[in-house]
Amino acid sequence: MFEATLQKASTLKKVIEAIKDLVTDGNIEVSETGMNLQAMDSSHVSLVSLVLHTDMFEHFRCDRNVTLGINLPNFAKILKCSGNDDSVTLKAQDDGENLAIVFESEGQERVSEFELKLMDIDAESLGIPDQDYNTNVKMSSAEFQRIVRDMTVLGDTCSIGCTKEGVKFSVSGDLGQGNITLRQTNSVDKEEEAVTIEMDEPVELNFALRYLGFFTKASPLCPRVTISMSPDVPIVVAYNVGGEKDTEGAGSLSFYLAPKIDE
Amino acid sequence: TRKQTKISSFFDKE
């Protein structure tokens, strides 16, 4: 059987909220190392990879690997029933048909029990190479969300260009064009707003704003986001889960988006 | 014009 307790149900709620609009059905693979989900959107343009290590759970027991086929919008509906400071326990029998979800308030005076029907999902799995990227930009996740939203006003494709001086987001469409440049800063008093750039060579790639918009739904998870790019490969937009700022969390939520290329 | 590439063309199927 599988049984795991997370002290903050809100963390799981934010994770599922962040992916449910991009991916409808997904397999959560549970093993002794933790919980993982990998899924593509319906157009196979982007990929979500969620890793929750056992470290972030108060209690974690997994006797045999289990695959939990989950309808994410339905899971999100149940998670919305949790209170702000509730803990959540997930339970599933080997080959069970349901996932039990139990919320408990801090003082344990309120216990809510739900069951979510599991599904058989035939999903293709991709091997993500563990590669070094040419450019890694760390910035405020709220700022990234705002830029993507502002770019969407003007068009559907955004160019992201990075040099040592800064990172430039550009868009053009029927009504005109626009760009926003963020310079590298190391403002000590506003650590969360700092923009840090590590790069080998300048890089510029084009991406569909629709998908970047989906990714920024993860902003409530972490005040910082890491954007990694290399020429002609998918961009990675990564958020720590259950960690603080730039420090490594016990989990991560990474989004991969294939670039648009000139024909 | 720009063409949207698929994510599966960058990563190998497992």
C-alpha cells in the first residue's frame, strides 16, 4: 500500500492548480523515493515534470510502486476543500480503484475524507536528458508572470533573448510591438526581485505565449523561477516546491516548451 | 513564418 502525509495541503493544492489547465489526465508514479508525474499537454508541445521527494512528507510509506491515474481538474476540486493550515494524507491500496484523500486541521478537530476515482491512463513517457543549459536566468516568479501577461496583449509568440546585460522579452502582432528588458541586478534589500543571469553565449528563442501563460500558474508555489535556455532546444521554466527562495526545495515543478522555429 | 515544434521531437521515448 501507499500512504503519505504532507503537512501543508496548500502545497499540493498549488501544485495541482498549476498543472490542471495544461494537463487533464496524468499518471502519478509513486515509489520509495517519492511521487513523480510526467505528462505532455494534448498538443504535445510542452511537458510537465513534477518531483516530490519523500523528504517533504511528514510520513511516507510505499511498499510497492504504484501508478495513480488521476484526472487533475477533479483532484483540484477535492483539494480546494482543504483548509489553509490543513495537512493532507493520501492513501491507495495496491491495484486499488480509488485514492483516499484526508484533510486534518491543525488541532485535529476537523477531519475531512474524500475518495477520487483512479483511471487507466495510457501515457507516453519521455526521457528528459540531464543537460547543462547555455543560459540560466533566476528572477521573481511574479515578475515573470506579469511580463508573460503583458506580452500576450500584443501577440501570441514571444522572443526571449539573453545577454550578460539582461534578458529581453519581445513580441509583435497586428496592433504593434513591444519589449521588456530586465537588467541583471543584485539588489540586496529586495532579494526576491533580483535578476541573476548565468550564461555562456547570448541566446534568443521564440515561444508560444499561451504555454508560458500556463506555466506561470505555478507562481504561488515559489517567489523565484529559473528559466533555462540553450539554442534550438526546449526552454525549461522551473519552480521549487516546498523550499524557500533559491535554495533547493524537496521538490520541483518543471515545464518544458518546444521552441518555434523559422520555416 | 514560424513553426511550432513538438516536445517529443527533442526527447527520446522511454
